[in-house]
Amino acid sequence: MSLFNGLEEAARPNLGQEMHDFAASLFPICRSITGKGIRETLARIETRIPLDAYDVPSGTKVFDWTVPKEWNIRDAYIADVGGRRVVDFQKCNLHVLNYSVPIDERMPLDRLKAHLFTLPEYPDWIPYRTSYYKEDWGFCLAHRQMTQLKDGEYQVRIDSTLEDGCLTYGECFLPGRSGDEILISCHACHPSLANDNLSGVTVATFLAKHLAGHDLRYSYRFLFIPGTIGAITWLARNRETAGRIRHGLVLTCIGDAGGFHYKKSRRGNAEIDRAAAHVLRHCGEPAKVLEFSPYGYDERQYCSPGFNLPVGCLMRSVWGSFPEYHTSADNLDFIKPSSLANSLRVCATILDVLENNQSYQNTLPYGEPQLGRRGLYGSEAGGEEIMARLWVLNLSDGQHSLLDIADQSGIVFSRIHAAAELLCQKGLLSVAGEDRVKTKMQDAARHKTNSQNQ
Amino acid sequence: MSLFNGLEEAARPNLGQEMHDFAASLFPICRSITGKGIRETLARIETRIPLDAYDVPSGTKVFDWTVPKEWNIRDAYIADVGGRRVVDFQKCNLHVLNYSVPIDERMPLDRLKAHLFTLPEYPDWIPYRTSYYKEDWGFCLAHRQMTQLKDGEYQVRIDSTLEDGCLTYGECFLPGRSGDEILISCHACHPSLANDNLSGVTVATFLAKHLAGHDLRYSYRFLFIPGTIGAITWLARNRETAGRIRHGLVLTCIGDAGGFHYKKSRRGNAEIDRAAAHVLRHCGEPAKVLEFSPYGYDERQYCSPGFNLPVGCLMRSVWGSFPEYHTSADNLDFIKPSSLANSLRVCATILDVLENNQSYQNTLPYGEPQLGRRGLYGSEAGGEEIMARLWVLNLSDGQHSLLDIADQSGIVFSRIHAAAELLCQKGLLSVAGEDRVKTKMQDAARHKTNSQNQ
Amino acid sequence: MSLFNGLEEAARPNLGQEMHDFAASLFPICRSITGKGIRETLARIETRIPLDAYDVPSGTKVFDWTVPKEWNIRDAYIADVGGRRVVDFQKCNLHVLNYSVPIDERMPLDRLKAHLFTLPEYPDWIPYRTSYYKEDWGFCLAHRQMTQLKDGEYQVRIDSTLEDGCLTYGECFLPGRSGDEILISCHACHPSLANDNLSGVTVATFLAKHLAGHDLRYSYRFLFIPGTIGAITWLARNRETAGRIRHGLVLTCIGDAGGFHYKKSRRGNAEIDRAAAHVLRHCGEPAKVLEFSPYGYDERQYCSPGFNLPVGCLMRSVWGSFPEYHTSADNLDFIKPSSLANSLRVCATILDVLENNQSYQNTLPYGEPQLGRRGLYGSEAGGEEIMARLWVLNLSDGQHSLLDIADQSGIVFSRIHAAAELLCQKGLLSVAGEDRVKTKMQDAARHKTNSQNQ
């Protein structure tokens, strides 16, 4: 039976709102690639799923990179001569250039302006800017506000520290029957940005929660990491075992109202690529499959040529392609409860394909078996159910996986899988070749579990 | 020279009418998957072509199936209280549910109605229904007629037998120079249905007749069988030798006025698939190539995974897609003399491709040979004739078959084949590799035949 | 660095006019497949590039062909009874049927007409006709002029000779660091025809001139030959070494105002096919890639199955598809300076791809290297420059050539190549596998050259 049959978890009526609430609880935290913000975020995730946090000291060499100093910030503002905060980090953490070094100076507007960032084309939005690898300081604000700043002196204060410390990331590992792993990775290093960052964090958290309740074929590894440097750090620390990853997804920008986009792994025809394309084709929302490109989120690192892992990237609106991206408009209104819930459903459905995709052998391969006398051909089954049975029987020669059969027949995987399970029960199908061995071990594992349950 | 040059047989002016007449002669017979109807049909086919009939006893295990009891029917009717037959098998054999068990009872209309089948959406047509594997009885009639039946008692009589006997099928085997076989299969188990059943029977009969007059590369096996159980029975009895089948066609619904449809074999790229697609592309009628699916006619059995024979299905209108299908409207008016004749022509042309498709070797492969001084480049040849020669010379490297060359050049196979024959005569081409050996044997066989003719 | 960086030669402002002037200087010569015309043409080419002329005696067997007698002509005319030349070879060398045997006779118009060729559909144009392999004589003239000829006697004179001599062709060989060759072939056997013949001759001449100034990876062989018999003769004399040709282009009809057409080699996916398609896709003019066909220019011979060389054909308007083809309207007005110059640029760009196409190895393949600290990620580079670097790094696994990367990324080859050179300088890339060996030899060769230059 499908591990995700009915996807009850994903169908829970308030699920979308619960997910949105969780994102909302993380929204105010001022995250960065290091520091207390990401640690607090991981602590909140850990209230929902088992999570191990890893601290990697500043200065650690990770491939071609070095773990940077840890950045923390308590306060930041620009105050006018009257002492009134005209730009205030306490109101919105996007106001400070992320990774700003400390400053406490009085300076005229002219000098200050070289450190101000705005978006003239969206005059009411605050841009999100960072300066991780070049020491600098700055403020981000609405263009309209900047144009209204009066000439004169301003007190500029950033109460931050940039000191040796560590880079922290979180891992949630769910052991399955096999040591082969499925990787789910999301970045958790952006401050108050909802779609870019928190949507991925939220879907990953709820997905892990959902999986934790099931008997799993694969082991699952969820990473909540700072973008780029975090993925590189993880890969450097897990170089030898990264090869266990059989399939992977980077989740980002997955909570907005747009349709789905799946960007293929570098391999282009990996099982995850085919599974994601299949599920999106049948998901009932607009969806598009994009070719791999070496630009984007952490799939860039997982798909670097030395690793070439089968990891794609699942999004709704593509990062960089919507104006709210990397601005204060990517807020909690920009992500929708229903979008979050359906993204979770789609992710779970992709994993359902991976969990259940295997090859079978028709046990009566000469001519068709007589379905009628087994009650498999009657009008009680819908036409597509019978077609699914015929397709599975016809293509189960040990060479076609269920996903192959689903794609060739045009029938959704879950229906093909259900047909295969039924035909197995009726003795008309058996697990093929190598899969047979795996399944026997699975049966043993299941039996053990059942015994324990009794 | 082409075995089918000019396709004189197919071009005979009255051919279509002769074919239609033959179908008409078979039309009134009440066929089923067993019984006298199919035997009488085979006897009439045997008046035209050599045919062996095989009787397989009821109860014989054939793979997962069992040969059913033999069904025969003499009479059936529903009579009103006045004794007037309101539904009469003698008027149309579709009126009886095929394989109905005997009954002779008086019953009220209400009880009778559970055994009546109609088509409300086509109120003047009688549907065709069967109950082969579940003992039942019933009558089929026009919906309009049923609504006019008056309440009251009716005498219901079906004078049928369902007893141990046998399943009968016919085989016409035409030996060729090679033991490799081409299979032509059609079902002959439907009562008075013209397109679904008799069109295939008629085209197959005339095709066998046509081939019988030629020196053949392949051996040909024509099967006239009950659908499903017949194909399964034949495969079970010929399991070891079925592998001789190199190419095959199931013929069904091939006499109506619609364009052609060719459904590919399970292999999808078998030579028969490419030959049929090529011929349809050039046939001058609308034509479409369909992907394989495990639903349809007996290609389902031939293409079951244990056999996976290269057998496609040639149709005009696709079964199930036209309203007349499995109704009394699939009558002799629904099939057209010109359609039957052209279907025969298309079949013969496909076989012509298979008979003549082989690879050659250009004997002067360095630069072009000088065609001009051999009279092969002059204006007496049309432009496409010269192009055919150039294509054959250029691609005859032992790796490209004539069908490859026809497809790559876009030139019809017969013209490519004619060019190859001419270039062989001129010494510019020789049969390649393995084909060479086969052809030498063929030449020996031809020589023998010629000697005998002298 | 690219051998063709900036393509300065091709960008020279007067280049197009210079090319047109060169074509104009060759235009009046009465060329044929043998004789003084082609020799004079080769002599003029030799004033610009190093050229070896080869004389092959009449009667020499070249594969299936024989080198014909040499044809020369001094004068030809049709004069009326008053002695006035009504058709005069001195005015236009197209007036005489090329390869006409000598004649000096008086005859009535009726008899003469059997030897006159016109184009009724273009009544003002003189057609171009030949009779190389069948001894004949004739005149070509405007249809309008023919219809105005008065009945009566005409003096018909062709002062030609057809005698043992030789077939002459020219070869320009430019040695490169490798013995692997690139072939550039054009026919130089047509009399006063500009696009069909002189455009190819001109582009090839200027291309050779351009290449002669560079350090070359490949050796280059330019052939200026009579069509068909010349290519066959060259292949017959170079049969053993023709395999050195790694890439090749036939140039013809490449000076008119139409867009580009590249006809693929017989192989269809040779590196030259991919390079030409890539360059045309980015060339900024309308361009179309055509499948191989065994009809056309000398690619027919190079792509004959015994050789199957990777030689395509680059054209603007396709021969035979424009009405001016093989008529007096294919004159110096029909070819454009700008078209000639841009054709040269496209040819040089194709060669640039071939010269620089190789595979590299990312030296830091685990995760992305940190481009920022190397100044490779800054805003001083355009977005596409950074993308080119990311693509090259991601796909440089020794399996993808730069052309593969250019095609997959959609970025023009020159930019991909520039990125690879820069990444090599920064130590992030090294030449892969076999290419490495080649390149080391190239470096040695370069070093030697540099030493000599010092």
C-alpha cells in the first residue's frame, strides 16, 4: 500500500493555515548565514521535528571557501538631529544591510547616501541586500522615504558584531529501510522574507513531520542551511557519504500563488526529474519543467561536477522573476495557506512516486491473464482502472518501472501503483529482479515491525 | 523485381465489388467464438484459399484460459400473446445475446426487461452483446421497439445449446523461401457485423489469394480466429514456434469510408511499424499512426510480454470510436467496395516493403560512379528517379536498408527499390552482408523454380 | 586567446568591396572544367595566397571516371549573311555551349535552331549550358533575341579545341600544429557566373589569406577545383590521406543578398555540422540548416560512402532555387560586397569554433569555487559573462566540449571560450584528457614559435 495513500496529512482542512502560522512565527527573526537568528529558527523547527544542529567554527576551510565570522545584530537605526529614528531596524530587519559591520557616527545626508539602498521602480518597498564577503555597512529603505530625507546631519548606528564564532545548520534524519537517501534542502538564512526562505523551511518541516509517521523505503535527510556557504559546508563535511543521496529536492519560493516550476538536476533525466515532471503534469495546477542551469539555489552546489547529485529544485514562482523577490513585499501576505498546503501535497506525491517506483514481473506473461474470472475486468472498476491493470501487466517484463508505465500510459502514478498492488495480491505480478531482493528485505523489516506492534 | 509490381491484382477494376460480395456472402451467418457459424465461415473462405481448420476441444487449458463450451443456436424469439414474433433471431442474428443459454418461458414484460439490451442514444439500431464467460440469456433490440412493447406476457424462447464441443480456427499457410513468417490475423467470431469482423476476414482472404501466386521471400501465416480466446489458443498451441514470426498485422475495421489508422506493435520501432508508417505516409488517403496500447484486438495477445511479437494493427476507423461499432448499423452499407480494395492495396504494399527491404553495398563507393555513361542520369528519367539512384548509391554502405533510405530521402519505397534493382543490374550495387547470403539462397531457389517452369 | 579574436580582418571597412573587386577581376575569364580559363583563374588567386597547381593528364583514370580532353576556346559567333555577329562569344562567354566542339559552317536558321538554348521564362537572360561528356556544339542566347532572328543562312563558327591536355586544380595548404586537416573546397570551373562559382572562390581566397597570418591548431587545405570531376580527381589522387580531413566545408553561392543555408554532412552530427549550426544561430542573419542530400556540389563526392568525410556545404541562396542561377543574371550585381564580407566572417567564426573547441576539467569540482574573491563574480562583468563562467565550470567534467556548453547554455561560443580562457588563467580549469596532451604539444609548438620570434 502507498505510504502516502490519501495523503491524509496533506488533506487536513486547516493544514494551510497551520503552515502559514508556522511561517509567521519565524518571520520576525533576523536571520543571516551565521548568528543567533538561524539558531533560533532551528530551535523553533526542532519543536516540530527531530533536528540536529551542527556548529562549524569560523575559519574552517570548506572546499574553496572559508566559513566566515559570525554576525550578530542587536539594534540599528538612522536618527535625525532630534534623535528620532527615521530608519529603524526594530521595525523591519530588512532595513540593515545584512552582515553590516558596526558603526556609530554622525554624518551628513550626502555621505550617508552612499550607504543607502532603495528600489526606485518600487518606491514603497524596502530592498533586501547583503554584504557577506566584503566588510561594509548600509541601510535599505523605501525609495519614497529616502527622497523625503532632509539634508543635514544624521546619527547612524549599527550595533552589530562580526567575530569568530560558527556557522550553524540543522539536519533532520529519518531512517528508512534502505541506507539510500532522499535529500530535501532549504535555505534558512534570510531575515523577514516569506516566500524566499520561509516557504521552503515550512514545507520541509511539515514534510519531515509527515514522513516521520511512516515506514519508509528510503532514508530522508532534511537540511535547513544557510544558502551557498551552508550547502558547501555540508558537502565538505559529508563528501564521502554524499553518494548515498539517490534523489533530492531543493525547496524555495514555494508558498506564493503562482504555478509550479521544477528545475531539473544537472543529469536531466534522473528519476527525481522524471518523478517531479510526472507529478506536476498531473497536479491540477499550472506547472512547468525547466532545464538545468548552473545558477539558482543550492542545487548549484549539489550539482557541481564533482558531486553531480540527482537534485532538482522545486518552486512556484521562479526566484528573481517576480518583483517582490528580495524586497519587503515578499511578506506574509505574499504566501498563501492554500499554496503552502498544495506544495506540501505535491512534495509528498513526488516522494510517493520515489518510494513506490519499482519494476515488476508479470507472472503469466503469455497472452493476457483472464482478468474476468478474478473480478478484475468488471464494470465495477472504472475504465481507467482496467486500463491501468492492462498497462501494468503488459509492461511488467522487469524492464519497465511503474513510473515508466505511468508515463507511457498517461495514467497517474498512484493509479498505476494501485493496480500493481492489486495484481500482486492476485498473484499476477511479482517484484522483479534486484527489486525482488530489496522487497524481501522490506517484507522482513515489515514483519519485524508488525511483530513489535503486536 | 517487386513481387507486387503494379499490384495488378489490387488494381483489377471490379476488385472492390468482388470483395464486398464476398463479405456479403458471409454476412448472414451467426458466428460466435465457437460453433457452426465460424466453421461455415471457414468453409467459405476455403473456397478461395487453402485453409486448414483446427478443432480444439472444450476444456483444453490454454495458458491462463480454458476453451469454453461450444455454443450453437437454431432459433430465438420473443412472441406476444398472439404468438406473433416481436423480436426474431431469424430476421437478425444480433437480436440474441451471443452465447445465450437456452430458455423457453412465458414471462411478463417487467421480468423480461432485465434481459433486454438497447441503445437509447441510437433508438433504431440493435446493439451487439455477448456473454461468453458468464451463463446468461438475453435479447438485443432497437430502443424504439422496446419502448413500444406493450405490458403483458411474452413467450421467450432461445433454442440454443452450450455443450462440450470445440473451438475452431482456420490457418492458411503459404510457404516462402525463408522459414521466417509474416502473420496476418483477423477475428471471425462476430455475427452480422460488417466492418468489425468481415472487412478483416475479406481483406485477409483476398490478400492470401493474391500472395499465393507469387514467389515469396517470407512464409505467410493467415489466421481466421475467434477474438481473444482464439489468439490465446493459437499462441498456446504454437508457443515454441511463434518466434518465427518476424512481422505481423492484425486486420480489423478496415472496410469503412474512414482514413487509415495503424497502431504500432509493443516494440514501437519494429520493421512492421516502420513499413506500415512509410506506406501510410505515401498511400494518398488520410492516415495516422497510433502508439501501442494494451487494449484493442488480438495484438494484445501477440504483444503480451512473454511473446512481444512485432505485430501491429491496421484499421480504418478505430474500433469503438464510431457509433456504428457493435451495432446493427455496422452493416454491408457501412463497408465500401473502394475502401476494401484500397485496404488490400495498402496491405500488399506493406508486404511489398517487407519482402524487398534489405541492405546493399555500393560497389563503387569512392566518389559517385559516372551515371551518365550508363544512361542512368539522362533526362529520360524523371528527377525523382535520378534522386532515388543517388540516394541508394550514397546510403548503400551495408548499414542502411532500403526502408531507411526511403524514409531518409522522403521517396516512396517502390521507387527506391526500383532504383536498387536497376543499380544491381548495372553492377553498381550488390546485396550486403547477411542479406547477400540470404539472396544467394533465394537465387538458388529461384533458379530451381525457373528450371521447373521450363 | 581566440585565433580570430575580433575578427579584425573580417571587420576591415573596405573588405566587402575588396572581395567584390577580386570577384570582378575573375569574372570575364571563360573557365571550364579544363583549359586555360581555370589556369588563369588559379594564377590570379596565387597573387593573394600560396597556391600549388596540379595538372592531371587527359585519360587518367580517376575511380569510375576518366579525366576528359582539355577544352580551349578562342572565339565563337553566329553571323548573319551580312557578316554581322548576331551572337558573339566576345561579348559574353556564356553564349557558347561550354565544351562545344569546333564548327565553321553556313546553315539555315532552321538547322541552327537545334543548337540554340534559351530561357523562354526569362526572355532577356542568357542561359549557361555545358556538354562535358557528350561531344556537341551550341549557342546560348536571350530568348527575345532568338525570336527576332530572321530566317535565312547564318555563318556559325566556334574556334575551340578539344584535345589531350590536362585537368588543372589548385591547392593552398596552410600547415597547423596538427596534421589533422580542415578542408575548404570550391569549384572554379564556371565562366562568367558570379554567385555560383566566384563567390566561393573569393571567400575561400580571402579566408586562406586571413588564416595564413595565424598560429593554427589544424592544417588547412583549400581546393580550387573543377566541379565533380575535380573533386573526384583530387580524392582519387589523395585517397590514402583524405582521412586526415577532420572537418570540411564546400563554399558555393555565398555572395548574394539571401540568408545563409548550411547543408549538413552525410554524418549529420559531425562537429562541423554542430559548429556551423551554432554559428548560424548566432550570426544575426536569417539562416537555415538543411539535412544532407546526395545532390548538390562537391560534398556529394566527399560524402560518398567510401569516404564519408565530415564535409558540409555553406551557401546563402540555395543553388537551383533562385531564377538567376545558371544564367547571365548571376552577374556582379547579383553578389553584394556586404554579403561577401559577412560570409567570410561567418566562415572564420565557424573555424574559430573548430580551432578552440575542446574539453576542460574543473580543477575545483566540489561545490562552486568562490568566484567573488577572484574578481570573477563582480558587477564589472555582465550577467552573461558570469553565466558563461558558471556554465563552463559546471560542465567542465572532461565530457563536455566548449561547443556542447555553448549549445546547452544558449550562449555564443566566443563568450564561452573567453570564459574558459579566463578560468584557465585563474587556475580553475585545465585542459581535459586527450586534449591535454594535444595542448601540451601545442604549447611546445607555441614556445618554439615564440622563441623564434624573439
